[in-house]
Amino acid sequence: MEIYSCVKIINNKYLLDGVKIGDIGYIIESYDNNLYEVEFSDIKTGVSYAQIVVNLDDIEYVSQ
């Protein structure tokens, strides 16, 4: 996946980070070993509530 791609979390692996299944975020960095840094923001306010590194297996691409 590319930077700025819109993605959705497909499991509850990141609950302690404030991110749950179905949350939508944007890839802001790509790392080796299929790891991506994703930022999640409140849709209504635009305020970021989480910025975490996730595995490719934990996200799916969301077309816009």
C-alpha cells in the first residue's frame, strides 16, 4: 500500500491504543516488513486520536 492510502482496521488488536475494528485511518509512513504507520482522526472534528504502527495483515484498503 502507498502513503496516504485510506485503510480500515480489520481486527481488535489495537484496542489499548484506542483503535477498534472498523476504524478508518490514513497511512502516513511505510516501513520494512509490511509495517505501516496509520493516523486515525475523528470524522466530525478532524482531531487525531491515534497514530500507530500496524501490520499489513491488520488493515484493508478502503476506496474513496
